[in-house]
Amino acid sequence: MVLKTLRRLAGPVMTVAGVATANPALAAAGAGVTAASSGLDARDAAKDAKRSEDDYLDRLLASNQAGWNMNKSLTIAKRDESIRAIKLREANERKFAAFQDANNKQAYDQSLAIYQYQNRQNARLYEKSEELYRDSLSLNARAARNAREEEINALMEERQKYAFEAEDNIIQDLIAAGTLVASGLQGRSGQKAAQAQMAALGRNSAIMTESLISADRATRSNLRDIDRKLDEANTAARSRRMLKPEKGPAPLPPISTPINDYQLPRELQDFDFGVTPIRGQSTIQVPSWGSVFANAAASAATSYASNYQGTPRGQQQQQRTTYDYGNR
């Protein structure tokens, strides 16, 4: 620090002394020393500025390199996280698809069991309906047969009753005829009595015949009613008869749940991380020693030219003589 201060003061002192003594060489030397001192100060300042700038550029490069490294690590971590998320989503989808397939299979088995049970129930109901239908037909046939037998038996009893009455009437007529003969009636009286007896017998026979015809007609009508009622009963039995069941569409077997295709991110390349940071270029130029001394020499020459006034001829001769005398 002291040397720099002496160096900075030496130039101005020499310049002032040279001007005061009218010595242009001394003044020029002072100007050169001053210019050299200023050049050295400027060079030192430039070196300090360049050193500071270099330190800043080094720290900036380190910071950029750290940021680039962090960005690279972040890019790799994002890709790894993306791959993990994709694999997790695929695994979850496969689990859900397996659960859904199992649920669909369970529902299908249940539907198939219900379908088969309903078919068996319908078959049993149909067999029961057929059994009831056959029983109804058999019951109707027996009832109709019994009704016919009762009608025919009633008709036979009616005929037998009229036969007995007819036989009784004939016997009564024979008894009356015998009584008439025994009474001794002859001639017209006897004839009239016999005709009256024959007329009564004929009238009774006609009444019995008409009664038999009417009974026979009623029996035939009742038999037709029995047939009609049999048809109605059979028709009612057929109306209650169940249709033969048919199997409906069976449940469709479940289809496996489709799973989406997943694509992992591509491998990272160098361009994914960007350009590697490089150190910046310093913008401060440090003057060289040659330029410093060249500027000092130019300042000295300029100062010498400015302070040099020239000498008269006689004075110059005197000085030369004095010089030569002094040399002698």
C-alpha cells in the first residue's frame, strides 16, 4: 500500500519539479511515471474486477450445474413415478376385472340354478296337471256311467211296474169276465157288459203304453243331458289342463372383462435433460504490461513536446562551449 502511494505521488512531484526548473525531460519523466502509475492502478482494478467476475461465473456455473442435475433427477423421478402409477393402475384394473369376473360367474351360476329349478318345477306342475286331468276325465266318466245306469234302472223299474199293472189288469179283466159269465147275463145286456169290460181293459192298456213311451222319452232326454254334462265337465277339465312347458332361453355365460393395454414411457435420452451448462465468458479485459508502459511512454513524449521551448543560437553555442570546457 505504501509503495503504491509513493508510486502515485512520484509522478506528479517529478512533473511539478520539471515544470518549475524548466526541465522538460524531468517533466516528461514525471508524466510517464504518472501515466504508468495510473495504468498500473487501472490494470490492478481490471484484475480485481476480472477476478470478481470469474468468481461470479464460477459460482453461476456451479449453480446452473446444480440446477441441471436437479432437473435431471426430477425428470428421472417423474418417469419412475409415471411408470409406478401406470403399473399400479394396471394391477388395480386386473384386480377389479378378476373380482368382476368372479361376481359375474356367481351371478351366472345363480341364474342357471334358478333357470333349471323353474324348468323342473314347470315339469312337475305339468305332470300334476296331467294327473289331475286324467283323474277328472275318469271321475266324469264314472259319474256319467253311474247316471246312465240310474236312468236305465229307473226306466226298467217303470217298465216292470207297468208290466205288473198290465198283468194285474188282465187278471182283473178275466175275473170280471168270469163273474159276468157266472151271473148268467145273456143277450144284449151280457154283450154290453162284456164290451164295457173290454173297453176298460183297452183304456188302461193305452194309459200304461203312453206312460211307458213318456218314461222312455224322458230317459232318452236324461241320457242326452248326461252326455252333455259329461262333455261340459271334460271341457272344463281340459280348460284347467296346463300347457306343456317349454324351456325358455338359458342364461348367457359371462364374458371375461377386457383389460386395457398400458404403455410405459420411453427410455430417457440426453435431449430430455437439456443442454449441459457451460461457463460464461468474461467481459473484462486486463491491460497488458506492454500497453501500460506504451501509454506511459506516449504520455512522457507528449509532456516533453509540450514543455520543450527551444534555445537561442548564441546561448546554444555558449552552452556547448561551457560543456566542452567542462569536459576538458
